[in-house]
Amino acid sequence: MNPSSDMPQDRETLRERIIGMGETSVHKSYYPLLQQRLAELERFRALIDETHDMILVVKAPENTCVEVNHAGSVQLGYPPVRLTCMEVSALVAPEKREQFVVFLSRAAETGAQEKIETTLCSAQGRMIPAELSIHFVTIDQQTYGVIVARDISERLRYERALVATQKKLNLINSLTRNDIKSQVFIIRAYLDVLRQIARHPEEVAILEKLSVTTNDIQNHIDLAENYQKLGIHNPKWQNFSEGTALCDFAPAPYPGHPAYPHGPSRNPFRSIA
């Protein structure tokens, strides 16, 4: 076969493949796959833009934004074009900026996901308390940091309202408890007087029962106070097994002993509170 006679045929076959007319066309082989990948990217982009969290992609080591989702652009008040050329630390409030830079460097060094609560600053100067998580990834030998920021203004508002409510309830509980303790003190004083003037054994027995009941009321009030302290203050954890061993096999430890920093107590809640 003459090689020169095959050249036009080979050239025509190659031309048909390139322009998408042949059976083994490059377009026919790769175009459906390309369309599928583009559709997947569009779905992913729509998912990212529909979330309420701010998502920013920063390029390391410059730490400049290269991508931002719709929520990030809206909440920060910057158009995407302007955000994609800003250094990410410029979005943080000035008083929190140094802490954020240290956080960013640590996340880049460790490669682990890091979290921090900081304050972002919008283009209009509005301060946005936010919880940030960042994770660095490498794509085509280039390192990027993916930052997910969530506005926690509402959560902080609820926390402040909860703390205010707790303070009010604690005040009411404290006032009520003190009033009851005052009345119990008066009753105990009357019982002491009656015990001194009682002559009949039955009268003395009744007064003793009343005294025991009054002491129980006092103990319940003290226990309720300890429970309240457990909810307000951090517990002081102690070695329970060591404390039990000391109570069973040794004399009572001195005040300030590691097992009982406040001295021995029959009620474990009193030691914890």
C-alpha cells in the first residue's frame, strides 16, 4: 500500500474526530462527562450559596480570600469581587485581629481543624460575634484554608437572657430560704423555752419530736442551698475513694486535707459545692 495514499484519509479521520463528526469523536467521548462535571459543580455551588453560614476560601500563605459564598458576601457587606482580593484578617475586629492571626498560623501548622470565637467587622462597621472553624487543604500543590463562620449573636443574646433569669431566680430562692430560716430559728427558740418549763414526760417527748422535725427542716434548707451552689459555681472535685477510706479506717482528717479541703462532712454534696 502506498503510504502517500493513506495520508489524506488519516487527515480526514483526525479532522472528523476533532470537529465531532466521527464515531470516535473527541467531543462525543468527553463532552457528556464534561457536562456531568459542570452540573455537579453547579449543584455544589447552589448548596454552598443556600447555607446561612459564611464560607470563605483563603490562599496560603498570603491568607487572601479567593472564594466567598453568598451568605458571606451579604453578612459582611462586601461584594464578592472586593472580598476576593482582601486579606482575611481585615474582616476581624481590630482588637481581635492579633489573636486571629495566631489562630490562623496554628491551624496552618497543625493541619487540624481549629475553632475560635471572635468578632467580625462588616463593611458598614457592624460587629458580628462569630464562631469560626478552619481547615487547610492542598489542591494542585497550593494550600488553601476553608473558613466556616457562624453568626452567634442570637445565641449570645439567649445566653445573656438565661443568665439574667438565673440571677433573678437565685435571688428569689435566697430571699425565700432566708425567710424560712428566720422562722425556723424563732420556732427553735420557742421550743427551747417550752422545754425548760415542761414538766410532764409526754410534753417533753412531744417537744423533742418537734425539735427533731425542726432540725430536719433546717437540714433540707441547707441541702437546697448546696444544690443551688452546684448550679452556680464550678464543682470542686475530690478523691471520693480516698475520702471514703479515710472515713472508714482513719481518724477524721484535718481541715484542708486533700480529701476534704473544707473539712470532713457527712453530706458529700456539701463538700462538692
